[in-house]
Amino acid sequence: MIRHLVLLKLNEGVSREEPRVVAGAQAFERLGGIVPELTFWECGWNVSDRPIAYDFAINSAVADREALTRYLEHPAHQEAAGRWREFATWVIADYEF
């Protein structure tokens, strides 16, 4: 199994309440029910207001590296990530467990 973790940080001056941000969060929330490779899916807004905290997190899992590639290339994932490119940056970690 591979755990796929993503932490997203809104760009300076971007608010969670902006319609494009709300739509971006909704696009990620739907992925768990759309992409068949995902064996585990959760995401949500960070509740911490610490200065080093990221704003949104995704915690997911897939069976193997091939499934991870299919997930990353899936049109729904590409569409959701494309929305976030407009207003955020992120870091990822993929590890086997």
C-alpha cells in the first residue's frame, strides 16, 4: 500500500471563503467517490491557526505505485489539482506502508 499525503497552503491574500477556493475544496472532497484506485480517502480544512500550518490536507491510500500513477493521471484528479494551482502551493509525501 502507498499512503499519499498532500498539504496545501493558500497563497497570500486568498481566503477560504472565495468561491474558487470553495469549489476547489469540493472538487477534492468528491475524488474519494470518483477515482477507483483510491482505497482510502479523507480531506479537510486545517483547524490550527499556527503560522507554520498548512490550510488543507489530503490523506489517501492506493494499492501500489501503478495505482498511484493512475490516480494522479485520472481526469478528476487533474481537474481538482488544476483548480488549486490558481491559488495555492503544496507539498506531498508518498510512502509505502
